[in-house]
Amino acid sequence: MNVLWVGIGGAAGVCLRALVNILIQSSFPFSTLLVNLLGSFLLGLLSTAPVRMSKGIRLALTTGLIGSFTTLSAVSAELFVFLQEAQYGFAILYFAVSLAGGFILAFCGIRAGERI
């Protein structure tokens, strides 16, 4: 049954990510950056917020929805493109903001969840 919950959340997360990609079109991968930073915050929040929910719903939201909404593989592919095109400054900036921003926003989400 847990697999079904993850699948339901995953389907929703993929649709949300596709929507963000449609709404934010740019030569710089802002859409990927946004979904990953938002996902980091939400995962931190959901992991600590004392919200009562079933294990299935929690799996649907965390592993399913947030797991499919965020994307490390797209970050890797976009970094590779920056490096192939010798855009080293963009590659460093994108990597730093993705990694540091993800940690900072996950921490902020955890702190916010603890205060609920």
C-alpha cells in the first residue's frame, strides 16, 4: 500500500514540476533551481512539523511529491551543459546556489516545522 501512496504523490510532483518548467522559461535553469530550493524547504518542514497524518500520506508528500518535484539529475545535466559551453562562472554559481541554498532552506524548513 505504501508504494501506491508514493506513486500518487510522485505523479502529482512530476505534474507540478512540469508546470513550473512551462511557467518559467529561461536560458538559466531558474525553474530547476526553484523546485529544488522549494522542495528542500518543504521536506525540512514536513520532517519536523508535528502534523498528524498517516504513514501513507506522509510518504505521498515526502518521498512521492517532493521526491519527484525536485530533481538532482536535472541539476547535474544543466551543470554539464554549462561546463561544455565553457560557462564556468554560471556553473559555479548554479552549483553553489543549488547546494548551499538547499541546505539553508532545508534548515529554515526544519526550524519552521519545530515552531508549529
